[in-house]
Amino acid sequence: MAETTVSSKYQIVIPKEDRERAGIKPGQKLMVIAKHGVIKLIPVPDLREMRGVARGATFEGYREEEDEL
């Protein structure tokens, strides 16, 4: 388990092995979730990486008949 220190500007450095394991790249956005004294950093995927993720998805059966056009 790696350890880091909070700077006087409240900045931290994510240890290299953890950055590599999570696939974090320079300039990438991270979502910060703080709950019960624990802070989680969640990598936000680039929209270009999401391209095609829902290819072939169908909405059939998800709408009420009266909502359909």
C-alpha cells in the first residue's frame, strides 16, 4: 500500500504504481467522492473512449405504448 502527503496547497501525488494500475493519464479528470471520512478518486473516461459502447442497443420494450411516436 502506497502513501502520499498533502501539500500546503492541498495537493497530492498519486503514486506511480497506482496511476498505472488505474490507467490514469496526465490531464485526465478524476471524480472526487467523499463519504464518512474516506475520499475516492474515480477516473472519468474520455468521451472518445466511450464511442461505440452502446452499439446495437435497442430500446424496444422500455417505453410505454402511449409514449411511442
